[in-house]
Amino acid sequence: EIIEQKLQVLEKWPVNSLINDFAVDSIGNIWVATDYAGLKKIPVLQRYVERVSCIEQMTCLCVSQNATSGNTFYAGVASSYVEHCSSMRQIKAFKGHTCWDIQEDERGNIWGASNDGLLCSSDVLAKKATCYSHADCGFGRCLYFSQRGVYLGTTCGLFLFDYKLQKLLPVLNQNQQTISYVYTIRKLGGTVFVTTLGNG
């Protein structure tokens, strides 16, 4: 019922920018990632929209949450943030990178699907991220963790960062070709689905 009330507030919100993503946190706040209007929060206990980002003209592309750590990640153009216990911090290692998705693995490493490839930082305060790329990689769009490694969906296909080999490898179809632009990677039930441009 509270979320329905918040969505009614959102319907009345004068949106003058594109909404890229939204998420509901563990206490019921709705977080909205927008183009050029930063990150918006619709608080669970109040009936107004609050601007969270202190950066003018910021574009926030994705909101993701880690249920284990309680961290919420905000992927953006040129800067990305993590929120934990109501404290917002910039992910320093991702500064200057456009990130489309940010996820935290079970070891606490922070991974980013960026226009430069796959980013990895061991800490929010680290100053530099390790960037993994491949000649055919394209721009990173989404992430998915498996026991073997990190899957990176890109504008040019699906790639796997193999933990053992410590390198990014293309995932090919039965014809030994990449599977085109990958939008999302989601697990539903016991099956992992990859949505693509032109290949279903």
C-alpha cells in the first residue's frame, strides 16, 4: 500500500528527463535514476520527491542493490556512488568512467559495466580500478555473476571474465559468433536469460 502511494506521487512528479531505472530499497524508499536530473528519492514516510544528487546535470543510469551487504549502487556518467546506512559515497575508482551497471560480489569487490570495459575495485575508497577489455568487447551494459566468473553484456555481445584465466573472453553461439547487443542478464527460477538486440 505504501509503495502504491509512492507510485501515485511519482505519477504526479513533473518529469522533464528520461527515467533510466528505479528500485525500491529494504525500507520502502523508491530511488529513481534519471537523465540530467540526478538521482531522485521518494521517501517511504513522506509525500514529496527529494533530489539526492548534489551534482548538477548528473545522469544516473542504473540503481542496483546487494541484499547481503545492504549496499545500494548508483551507476552514472563520469561518477558513480554507493549508499550504505544512509551514507552516500562516491566510488573513487570509477570516477571518469560511464557505468551502466554496478554489482558487488560475495567477496566485496565492486564490478562495473562501463564504456571502457569491465571495471573492478576492491574498495569504495580505492583510487584506481582494474579495467578488463577485449578487442571486440564494445561498451559494457550489464553484469551477472557465476561460479566461473563475471558475465559482461555489451553493445557487441556477451563476454565472460574468467576468474582462473584473469581475462575477458567472448561467449559464442553454436555458429561461433557473438550474440549481438546484450541488454540484460537475469536469472528466473533456475534459468539464466540474456536479452539481446535482434536475437531474442
